[in-house]
Amino acid sequence: MRPKKTRWVKCSSSERLFKPQGFTGNKQTVILTLDEFEAVRLLDYEGLSQIEAAKQMRVHRSTVSRIITLARNKIARVLVDINTLKIEGGCCKVIKGE
């Protein structure tokens, strides 16, 4: 398997955790990597095209397409199954000062 190319992200590398309010059960934790979070931020929050997002993340457009598909699937699972969402990890470098 080919090693993953480093993805450049603007978001903070600090850990983020989202839990369903008032839920006391032991639910599954879904991990959203920083590059998946960045793809959601760029495409869905900022409204960029996949080509524009790919330029910012310094990867190919098809890579952004795969990343956003995985990210949206994970977010849907969290919302539908009432799971915990944790944002961490991934093969990323954080862009500073931009």
C-alpha cells in the first residue's frame, strides 16, 4: 500500500470531542481525522469546490473526494446512531499564520 501524502490543514490540532447531551449509555466513539475535518470545513462550511479545497490541502482533487465521502459517512453515523465524535489524528501538517 502506498504511503499517504501529507495533507495541509488550517484547523487547530487540539483534540475536539462531541458527546450527545444527556446520554448516559456507553456509545461508540467515531474518530474523524484532521484531514476529514478540514475537508468538511472547506467544502461544507466555507463553500469551496473540491478543486479549490485540494489546492489548499495540497493534494489531488480525487483525494479530497475520497476524504469528504469518508467524513460525511462518519458524521451521518454519529448523528443517526447517537454516537460520540472525536476529532484527532491523520497524516496532516497544520498551516500556521495564514
